[in-house]
Amino acid sequence: MQGIEVRLFGRLHVRRADGSLVRNSEWSTSKTKDLLRLLALEAGTPVSRDKLVSRLWPDADEQHAGASLRTAACRLRRVLGPEHIGRLDHSLMLDNAWVDTQAFGEAAEAAERARRVGDHRMVVQMAREAETLYPGDLDVAESDGDWFETVHDWRDVFFQILLDGADSAASLAWMRDSLAFARKAHRLDPSSERAVRATMRAHSGLGETTKALRSYSAFKTLLNEQYGVDPSPQTQALLSECLEMTNLQTAVQSPTSAVESVSDALQRLQEAGGTGVLWLRGEPGSGRRAAVATACRGLSLSLQLAHRLDSDPEQTPAEGSALQGQVLLLHARVTTTPAEIRDIVDLARRRHAMVVIPVETLDHIGAAARPTPHPHESASMEVVEVGQLSDVDLERLIRVVLQAEPSPTLVQSVSANTNALAERVIGLLRRWLAEERLVWTAAGMQLSSPLTEATAVDAAPATTTGSLGAISIPA
């Protein structure tokens, strides 16, 4: 015996065993369709007469309710075939039928089992199957009973499957799938923090940091306006992670002109034998170390840190290509006295390396650069000035940090409070993001309130070591 196909999700859709579709007019009344829905929800299992009557005709007396049930059941037998509506004692049963809600329930159970054992691929597979089975809620607009409270139960199950699918897809780094699941879950329940976090995480994983921040901002506004509360600590923690992703994306972004100047100087030192000293003159917070890291990556140079002139450097190799030379970045305060400069030159010779020294002044460099009695022992020297960002570089750096277009007013505020020094710009913007002081406007990103003197403190990183670790030399 061939079965029938019953689809309850969305609009009621029934296909007979011969392949023909049941027209809406064939049901005669909405109660006939509701009877089919109740039987289909428990297909293959007898449903008692009392349960059917209490759901469909709760206000009718026993005699009239029983007569209505017999009429609706007779209509179903004529529409579907008598073999599909069975009778057992005082119960009715839908027999030999495929029902989408049952298939959906099986997919939900399989997804939950897979989630418990960490089978992310299976969770995603079951979530995709659930999507195909669930085009929408059960259409019970014509129903006048209270049986359709089950609609919300199915929606809750679907919502949970979508969230589990989003999490598992993210664990597999399938961020597009994760985002699709998360968005659909968010549409089902815009006030769900878990759905918002899944959306933010997927956007962040795709490198769409701006969209992740916008999702958070919109959700925060929703909670404030409707409930007078802020997002939970978990959601705020994810915001911090997204901001950290912005920082990592900015890690090797340094003013273009400074990077080019450092690259040119290092290339000249390479051509001179690969031994020498590069003095980087600039104020603290000007992005000197970031410029070195970016230049070394571009030139495939090994970059190492030396905390003292007599210390063994910590190697931080450039990523993705073979090393073509050695650069020592001296991460220590240098007074540029003649004796100290001679020690630096000696370090470059001993290590046969290019030593990079960030300094603020170059008072004694001329004397140290004079040829020694043994020219073959001398070291080449280069000097690069790393100063304020140009207007173009400043706007570009702000755009990279925020992953959004800044307004002209914001650019002016950043410039005024950082002296247009790269690391200070990054530090200030990070602070404003963490304090949620930036908002989206038609003119671009803008401060939510005027900058006060208390907030406009020096935006340079708290320690040079922290700045170097976060900005200069990502692996």
C-alpha cells in the first residue's frame, strides 16, 4: 500500500498515494483540516475520541461533539482513502503516511545526540535538514480551538536546532553556514542573546567586524528601549572579542609612508652586506615598531627582539615565506651616548644583522657613523623619521581600526587628541570602542557625546611592551 504525504509546516499540503494534491475546497470545513492535523501530529499512533473532541469541540455537548467528529472523520476517509484513517476502539489513527513533523522531530533528536558527543558535522547536517522541513509555523489561522499551542513548541525546537547548527558550523569554521543559521534564529526571536552572539561571532569570523558591532549596537538599543536593560556579561564579553579581532586586523597596519621609508632603508642595508643600524626617530606612540614589523613581513625578513644589548634576541619570524635576512629590534631605552652607540654598532657586527633602534633624538649619531680605522669593520647606518600621520594616512588608519567610514568630525577629534601619532590613534579608538562611545550616523562613525577633558588623556598604550605585543609583531 502506497502512503500519503502530509506537510503541516507552513500551509497544509497533502499528496495522495496516487500523487495528486488535495485541493483546499475538498476539506469542506476547517474542522476537517484540524482533525487531520491532530492525527498527523501523532501519525501511526491511535488518538482517543475524548482527546479529539476536547481539542476540536470543547464547548459542545457530548452528543453534538461526537456527531461532528464522525462527520469530519468520514470526510477525511473520502478525501484520503478509507485505508488511511483507521479506527481502533474509541480512537482514530492516521495510517501509512509520511508526515513532515515526524521527520522534523527525528532530525531534532539526531541533532541533539550529535551535539552531546561533539559531532559538529552531523549537527550541521541535521540543521540543514530541519531547514528544508520547516518553511514556517503551522498555519492554523482558521482554527478556533486551543490545540494549536503546539505551534510554539515546534518553533522553539526549530530555534534550538538553528542555534546548535550555528555553533557547530562556527566550530568547523564554516562561517557562512553559521551566519545563515544565526540570522534565521534571530528572525525567530530578535530578543535572544544567544542568537545575537551567534550572529556576531559569524560576522567576526568572516572578517565583517563592522557588521558584528552593528548587530551588538542594534541589540543593545532593542534591550534598552523595550526592557531597560543592557546585554548580558556574556554578550559584552563577545563584543570585547570582536574589538580584539579589529585590533588583530589592525596589527600590521602602519602609516604607508613610514612603512615604505623603513622598507627602503632595510633594503639599502641588505645591499650593503646585511649589517648595519637603522635609527627610527619619532615620538612614543608614533608607530615606529609597527612600521618595522610591517616592513619585515613585506621583505620576508626575520624579526627578533633584543631587550638588552647583551641579551639573546627572541625570534619572531615573518609569516608565510622563507627568511632572507635578520633584523634585531632593540626593545630597550637608548640614550644615544657615543659609548652606547658603539655597543649597538658592535652588536650589529657580531650578529651580522640589521639592528633597528627607536629613539627620540639623534644627537651623537654623526660621530658614530664616521669610518673606523678598519673600514671593513664599519657598519652602515640609516635614519628614518616617523612622525605625524598625513591626513590621508590618519583617515585610512581610523577606517581600518573601526572597520567603518569615519565622519569628518571624528577624524578631527582623533587628530586633536593624539597629535596624529599612529599608536596613539589606535589606543584612543580602542578605548572609545570599549566604552561604546562611537555610533553610526549618516555622515559616518561619530562620537556619541562631545569629548571631555577627562576623557581626552594621552591615548598611547599603557606600556610599550603591550603595544609591541598587540600591534607590531603578530605571527
